[in-house]
Amino acid sequence: MQNPSRNRARILIPTRAVSADEGRGSFQGVVLRSQFRGDGHLAVVSPPGLPSVELQLLSQVRFRPGETIPISVDVDQIHWFGADDQITQKERVATC
């Protein structure tokens, strides 16, 4: 039997591609956690209906866990990897 996960494409959405604003194609997300880092707050957000998916975004505003915020993703910055692409973790990180 073939492993179904081998047929799935993988995507990489760089942090700089995700923002907390109501742009074209935005959707609501729930803040899971937020942490201050020197250049702002790093929030981890889950899209509606996808609890296993986490998106990270940088913001000058601190969000509270459980807060619902608008999320916008710049689709031009998404990196797609087909099911047959054999890339290493090091190569995947380097494409950010």
C-alpha cells in the first residue's frame, strides 16, 4: 500500500508573508500564543477549522491567546514543493 502522505505537496509560508491586517483574501485566525522578541511580537495563529496548522506573524502589537484577528498572506511569497521534491531541512530553511 502506498503512503498517502507521499502524494501531498508541501508549502512554506515565510513569516514576512503573513500579516495581521484585513487585506484582499484575508481570513480570521485565533492567536495561540504571543512572545516579544527584539523587533516586535511573534504571534502564532491557527486558521479557522485547521487546529493542526500554525502560522507565525510579526507585529508591533501584542495579541492575547484566544483573540481572533484578521490574517492576510502574500501569496507571491509562498514556496511550493511537490510531492516528488526531495529537499533537505537545511535547503527548506535556506529558501526563506
